[in-house]
Amino acid sequence: MATRTVDLRSDTVTKPTEAMRAAMATAEVDDDVFGADPTAVKLQSEVAKMMGKEAGLFVPSGTMGNLISVLVHCDVRGSEVILGNNSHIHIYENGGIATIGGVHPRPVKNNEDGTMDIDLIEDAIRDPRGELVYPTTRLICLENSHGNTGGRCLPVEYIDSVGELAKKHGLKLHIDGARIFNASVALGIPVDRLVQAADSVSVCLSKGIGAPVGSVIVGSETFITKARRLRKTLGGGMRQVGVICAAALVALQENLIKLEGDHKNAKVLAEGLNQIKGLRVNVAAVETNIIFFDIVEGSKISGEKLYKHLVERGVFVLLEGPSRMRIVLHHQISSSDVQYTLSCFQQAFSGLQEENGN
Ligand SMILES: *Cc1c(COP(=O)(O)O)cnc(C)c1O
């Protein structure tokens, strides 16, 4: 059995710190379905202020945050949303916007950097003169940082341009900002500036920031009033929710400043992995805390075998395909964990050459 655990499966795996547990134990609470829980109210207004928006709403998950946001903007049947074909909303949320919300998705190709070409977005906007046959475009969704492309950051100029396009056509802009703080830190752009063009943003607290549970969606007062009602409809109205909001408040205080370190650790790890003969990492694409990498073709070690070797040594990663892996850094991974992880990888490759006897 491994004596050490290095959990790199995701930044969702962090455990609440002592300070978070202490804050949870003493949190002031009340019934939040009545909007009366003071700790939830504090968290919501704090996140809204950070994001430069009027109001915020705590929701149990990022998936619910995105679903509610899309449904508020597309509250008329026959609405269509333009989103990335490789976006979290399109791929990993059970198609909820369609199956629950009756919203038609119009996927546009995501580039390797997580953007969609502005021309392609504009081409995808339906001509209102075709209303006899077309759904009505009402919303554009962006994702920042973009998870499936390896945590790439959408630059502020790009977001502003998409915002202008949305305005020109009378559309809303939602940003899936599950890792918006990572993007803000990596780009060196204040987060409120980064999302200035957005009508709504969904922000995960249980990823890079390291809270145990939850997301906050932010937008105008009107948006949040409608969102609150939808949250109740979806079963996301919670009672003494201040118990978990208290941990999130501590997470914001403790961990925002650690994101830069996570990004540095990711770079070190990516560079180290890329030096191993048999692995290929696009180091330049590692902009935040996510690393995707491949076992090169012709390598004698399979993904499964490598995965097993790592697990036996207490190193947990995600196997994304037969020869593709994903690693995500977070505040509970130290630089010594990074070195240990690298040594386990190195051992796997050198060990295997011996085993193959040539
Ligand atoms: C994690 C994530 C979400 C939502 O995740 P939940 O697990 O539902 O909290 C949404 N968008 C992106 C880009 C994510 O990475």
C-alpha cells in the first residue's frame, strides 16, 4: 500500500480545511428559501461584488447554475442558445437545457484555445425573418477557463467582442466561469473586468477555490429574482445553507491567492512529464491548473498499465482514453507532491523498459 496520496483527478477533490470546518461549526444560519440565511446572503453579495454584478445566488452545483442561467435567458419556448461544441454545458450536463428546459442548442466549433470564431458565432445567429421555420437565438455561452481544451483562457478582448456581437443582435451572454478565477489569475485581468460583457456568470466554489460544495451565479437583480424562483422549481432551494456557505467564504479568503502557485505547479509538472521519453505534453497549452497528455504511439506502456502503476503509489489521475490522461492541480498539492508524482512517472517508464528486457 502506498503511504502517500496525491490526488490529481480534479480540483473538486479537495477536503475542507480546519478553518473551513471551524467556520461551518459556528455559522449563523436561517431558512434560505425565505432568503433569510445571513451567511448565504453574505456569500452571494461578496461573490456578486467580486464579479462586478448586482446580485448573486448560491446553487448546489455548477450544472444547476448553468441550467438556471440558460433557462432565465431563454424563458420562451423555441429559444436557441449558441455554445461551444466542446463546452461543459453541451457535453457534461445531461443535455439538461434541452431535456428540462426545452432550449435548443446550436453548437459552434471550439478551437484548441477554447474560443469559437466570431464569424462562426455570427453565422449561427438565426435570421429573425425566418421565424416561420427557425428557433429564435437568445443567448451565447462562453466557458472560461475552458476545461476540455485543458484550462485555456479566453482573453478579455475576445469576450468583449462576443459581448458586442451579442448586443448588436439583442442576445444575452452567459459565461460558464466554473474556473473563472483561474482564468483571471493566469491572464492577470481582474475578474470583474474579465466578465464585464457578460449578463450572467456561473462560478464554482468547489473547484480551484477549494470549498466543499456549491456555485454562485451572478447577474442583474432581475436575473437573480427569476433565477431564485427557478432554483426552487429544480429542487435547489436549501434551508440552513449557511453551513456550507461559511466554508465557501473561508475558501475565498484562503485560496484565491494560492491559484498562482497551482498554475506554477502545473507548469513544472507538465515540463517534467514532457521530458519523459514516451509522454507528450503540449506545455505551451498549460495556462492554468489542467494538464492533458498522451502516451506516444509505439510506447510499450499502455494507459491502463501506467494508471495502475500510479495508483499503487498513491497517485491518482484521470484516464481519458486508451493513451490519454488528465491531471488537475489544486491547493492541496504541494511542490513536493509534484516531485513525487514526477518520480512515479519516471519510474513507470524506466521500469517498463527493464521489464521488456531490451
Ligand atoms: C465543473 C464544471 C461545471 C459544473 O460542475 P458541477 O460538477 O455540476 O459543479 C460547469 N462547467 C465547467 C466548465 C466545469 O468545469
